[in-house]
Amino acid sequence: MTTITRIDPGSRMSQAVIHNETIYLAGQVGVPGESAAAQTATILSNIDNLLKKAGSDKTKILQTTIWLASMDDFQEMNTVWDAWVDLKNPPTRACGEAKLATPDYLVEIIIVAAL
């Protein structure tokens, strides 16, 4: 029997789902209207908390997808990311520009990690 664990489920989505020793996080966003750096810091804190709830941590991140509302915020986001990421265990990563849910969101980060 396949076991699926849902963390912080809501009516539309769960914040994280665990299946076969893999954790899938929903796209995480920061506080609308804050700077890209502030949103990134909030997002990374949320990721740390969700991974902890799942029984993992950032050293076990496998893949990261980062969406920016504007690539003009790439360096600002990277400054926060570079200070946070585990340099001994960096994940794969893709970053692109996309229209996010509202114009007040500048950054969204999606994570896949191992338990």
C-alpha cells in the first residue's frame, strides 16, 4: 500500500506532500508588497519550517524552481539565497521569469527534497 502524507492541507492544496521518501513543497511566496530580498527571506524560512515538519532539512533538497516576476530581481534574490543554501549540498536549480498570482508577489520558490 502506498503511503502519502499531506502537511498543512487546505481546501485547494497541501503545503507539502511526502511520497516514497520524497517531499514535494507547494510554491512558497513571501509577504505581498515587500522587496524581493524580504520575500525570499520569508520563503526560505517557510521552506525550513516545512522541511522540519516533514522530517528533513535544506541539506536534502534535490531540486529548486524559482520564479521571479522580473529578472531584474535576480541578484537581489540570489544574495539571500546564497547566504541560505547549504554550500556542501547545493540542489539543482532553475530560475525564470513568470507572471505570479498577484503583482505584489515578486518571488515564488518550489522545492523537492528527500526525507
